[in-house]
Amino acid sequence: MKKYYVYILCSKRNGTLYTGVTSNLVKRVYEHKHGVVEGFTKRYNVNRLVWYEIHESAINAIVREKQIKKWKRDWKIEMIEKENPQWIDLYDSICE
């Protein structure tokens, strides 16, 4: 069954945040890390995966992404720190 991911990238701890959704997390984060796509994340060097969650449907993932994008920055930081208090880049762990 196909999985869908909502994810948050950062430029550094407590730095610029970006929330996205994808069906291929490894590929999408790779694209962010290597500046494959022009846009916000390339311009602001936002390429460290610090949080993600898995959804069974694209609709649920998109709804969740939109919900998180409306949140205050403090709420996003609190969510990241609950799951990843050291703000470790999770990219290597999802590539295994």
C-alpha cells in the first residue's frame, strides 16, 4: 500500500521551517538537499529533515499539511522538539 508523508524541514535548529507533503520522502528530501527544484527551500537553504509522519491516504496527508501550515511557529517547534529534541537530520535514517 502506498504511503504519504507530511514533513518539516529546517535550515538549522530554530531556523527557517518548511512543511511539505509527498509520496516519496527519500526522493523529495534528496531534491531539497541538492537544490533540484527552484523555490523557497533552495533560496533559504532549508534542507534538514527534522520531523515527519506517515499517512495511508493522500487526502489525509494533504489535510494534515494544510493544518500544520496554519499553525503558529511555536506550535511547530514544540512538535519537532517532542519527537526530535536535538533537531537531528533524519534523512540518513529514512534512507536505510
